[in-house]
Amino acid sequence: VLSVVVVRMLTKRAGGDNSLVTAAAERGWGRLAGTGLAAGSLASLAGVGGGVVLVPAFNAFVKLPLKVAAGTSTAAIVLITGSLTVAYAILGLGADVPSGAIGYVGWLKALALAIPAILTARLGVSAAHRLDVRVVRYAFATLAAFVAVRLLWNALG
């Protein structure tokens, strides 16, 4: 799946690509729900973060410009992770979990990962909007390729 994402990102033609205009976007609930269902299922099965699949899915199937797809994906992920965090916490209540965890959620580790990400996310968003969309697309493809190789390495190792 990630290999297809990489190839599509690297071979997509430029042309109006740097625009933030969403007039051509598909706005039907069926298209949006289908894209979310497919992308979420693939991300879960592959064990990767939803953004790795959602951004190219929003770009390809919903016809959002790449930079808008990244922002939309982030908003969707906030809603998804919020509900999943509550589910993991509730489902793990009473389980034998490490100190500092509530249910299956290790809050101290989550905070240790989240705080630096929150502090630096603004820099990433700012850089992405200053850069040409081709640079953003190639960077995203490189990240997806790295994740694909790592998943394959772990599966074979």
C-alpha cells in the first residue's frame, strides 16, 4: 500500500498543484466516508499512522490540494485519536498495565512524545506552506518509502 502511495506521489504531474483552491474537491458524504473508511482500514492493517494514508487519499480521491489534504488529515486524526484514546483507556481498565497508565494508555510516554511534537508542529506547517508543493510531495513520498521499508524489514526480520 505504501509503495503505491510513494509511486503516486513521485509520478504525479505538477500543474495547479500549489493552489489551495478546493473548488474541484468532491464534497459528497459517500466519497468522504468511503475515503476515510478505506484509508483508516489500510492504516490500521499496515500499522502506520493515519496521515501516511489519509493525506494521499484526500489528495487523490477527494481532490483536495496536497497542503489542504494535510491540514484536513490532521483535523480528522485529532477526532480519530481522541475517540480511540478513550476506547483504549476504557477497554484496558483493570488490565495489568505499567505504572502511569490508565487502561491501555501510557499517559507519561504519550506526553513525552506529544509535547515536543506540539511545540514543533507549527514550524512544520509554516515550512510546508512556504515550500513548493513538489518539495512537500517528495518529502512525503520519502517518509512513506522509509515507513514501507521499515515495515517490510520488521516483517521479514
